[in-house]
Amino acid sequence: MRFVIDRIEEDTAVIELENGQMLTIPAVLVDNAKEGDAIILTVEEKRVDTHSIFEALKNKSKNNT
């Protein structure tokens, strides 16, 4: 997804979404950015085998008692 910083006002930044909607966010999230800069958001998927982690912790807990 690509967003464009429309303006920065004190502690907030107004960004324009791809569909034209405007969104206000804390300016600290776009620190060192200026009006007209593009923000590119990527989402990475990382799957975690929580069952294996739970079993390892359970076994470790048994060994420490």
C-alpha cells in the first residue's frame, strides 16, 4: 500500500490513502518526513508454530521442578 503525506500539523500528520481518503496519524510515526513524501507499507506474514513453542516451554518447566 502506498500513502502520501498531505500535511504535517504540530503533532499530527494527515496522509492520503490510495482511495483518496484522508487519515490523521501521530506525526512521530513519520518522523523526518515532509509533505509530499510517500509512505510504502508492506505486510509480511510470519507463521509461528505455537504448539511446538508451548510444548518446549512445558517440557522445560517440568525439567526445572
